[in-house]
Amino acid sequence: MTYQGVLSKYGHLLDIPPHTRPVTLLEGNTPLIQADNLSHHLGGEFELFIKYEGLNPTGSFKDRGMTAAVSEAFGRNATTVICASTGNTAASAAAYASRAGMKSIVLIPQGKVAAGKLAGAIAYGAQVIQIDGSFDDALTMVVEITNKHPICLVNSINPFRIEGQKTSAFEICDVLESAPDWLCLPVGNAGNITAYWAGFKQYNQLKSTGLPQVLGVQAAGAAPLVLGHAVENPETVATAIRIGKPARGEQALQAAEESKGRIIAASDSQILDMQKLLARLEGIWVEPASAAGLAGLAIEIASGKLNAKGKRVVAVCTGHGLKDPDIITKDMAKPRIVPPKLDALEEIILG
Ligand code: F0G
């Protein structure tokens, strides 16, 4: 049978109500790409795979949970969804809502959303509202408004988002025929790490696939789970994870502890260096936040805290590089201009 999206493939394993009516863009089924060049660069002698979630329909991992949340809302005839977002959730919510003929409202922190995400939300027809505040302020507001009005909240506080998101852990186990030894991923509002851990645990119970150790990585300027307290004014170039009060912070800490992993911080320059490295060594361009998991892995290997030798490591790359092109082009020297003449071209490329 042709592929019909994550609810069709794994719905029987997800805790979603019977009234759910599938709204899908055939999300999921993303490639697990072996990254030998990068593994070699990081010291080698281990298997590294990139779970390239930027290849989902709206360019980020959010589509897995969004198909579940919107399908549930659609099935009970909800008409409007709302979310707070650093950008990717907004684009995903807008796309799935439109496909269901529903309205979407997205609250974003003013001036801090990457161009490709804002453009997506607008293109898919969301009502986009900028909040003169942070993601955390916007999240508080959408919780308040959905307590008061019949609008469906599709942030990852919504349990169906977590259910749908678990499917990525299932896919990894299906492809590798077991869980990896380590799973590295960025952490912002902490829905994704919560979902992976739940997914791996569920699959292990069903199929004895084993459990990974989980390395969650926050940006150093937005690292409440590393610091042990909320961050009032989070700042990072990885705007997707510019979050100071993660809604599922407790569960993220629990996932790290139960899995014998940890949550660490990577600096903006470590994140951006890894973004470039991944693109140049493997041809995989991800948005800055998506490189955080790998940046954390590099930090842990370099400091000797993580011995990857002989291990299988999966790094989740959550969003496509095209989401945030400005981060690459803003400091870029303009490509040289030459006349349309062969000798001019030869001079440049042959020196
Ligand atoms: N990577 C990307 C590209 C993201 O967009 C996000 C979160 C994360 C990682 C972190 O995932 O929040 O589940 O811990 N983006 C949200 C948004 C906050 O609004 O798009 P998390």
C-alpha cells in the first residue's frame, strides 16, 4: 500500500480518540542518513545517523504531532486552532488547519522568527499575530485564551502532539531494528524529547528494541533545564529554541535521567559551527537549532564525557536550513560577478 502518513502507519500504537479524522500531508517516513564524514571528523569509530526531520511537508518535525492534534480537533468539528510559536509550529499548524478547512491563529515573538517560517505561516493562511514579548509570554496567552474560548490549542501541551511525535522514535527503531545507543536532539519547549522518550519506551515494551541514552541540548542563552531555573530573557541565534520556561521541562529532565543521559548547553558559535560542518561534510543543511543536538554530541565527545566508540548514535535534525536562509547569507560576501565570457570564467576557477 502507498504511504499514507504517520496516523495511518502507526495510529494503532497512539493514544488518540476514535473521533479522530485524519488530516495528513503524508508527513513522517523521513530518511535516516548515515553520516560517516561527520562521524570521522568527530573522532570516528562510531556509527552516526541523521534523522532528517526537516524533510517533513512543512520543513520541520512538527508535522508529525500536528497531524494528530489537527485530526483530533477536526474529528470533533473544531473550527479554529491556535498556537504560540518560534515559527515551525506556526507553519505546521497553519498548513494542517488549512487542509482541514479550519482557521489558524499563530502568536509569534516579535522580530524573532526566521523568514522561511513566517513566510510559511502567511502562505498557508494563518492569522499571524506578533507579541511584543517572548515565546513564553505568547504561550501563556494562548493557554489563557483557550481556557476561555472554544479554540483548540495545538502547542505540545496538547497530548495528541506528543502521540504523533512518538512516530519518529518508532521509525528509527524500525530502520535500525533496535534503538540507537544515543539519541541527540535540541530542546526548546521540550515536547520533542518527551515524545521520543515515550516512543522508545513504548516500542521497547512491545518489541524489545532497547532504549537509547538521551542527550538533550539547549542553547546556552536559553538553557533553563541546565541552569535549573527559568530564564527571563532567553537569547540565542537558534531562534527556534529561544525559550526560557519550557512547558514540558520536568518531563525532559525525567527523560534525561531515566535514560541515563543528560541535558547540556551549546553556545551559539558551537551551534553555528556545527550547522556549517554538517552542510559541508554531509550535504545536509539544517536550521541553527537543528544543529544543536550534534553540537552537544561534539562537546561531549571532545571533553571525554561521552565515549561513542563502537556505538550507534542518532542525531535528530529538526528543521530544514531553508527555514532560516538569512543566518547564512547575512555575513556572506556577494558571489563575484564576471562577464559571460569563457576566459573570464577560466581565470576565476583555474586561477
Ligand atoms: N528544533 C526546531 C527546528 C524547533 O522549531 C523546535 C521548537 C525545537 C527544535 C525544539 O523542540 O520545543 O519540542 O523542545 N520549536 C517550537 C515552535 C517551539 O514554536 O516551532 P521542542
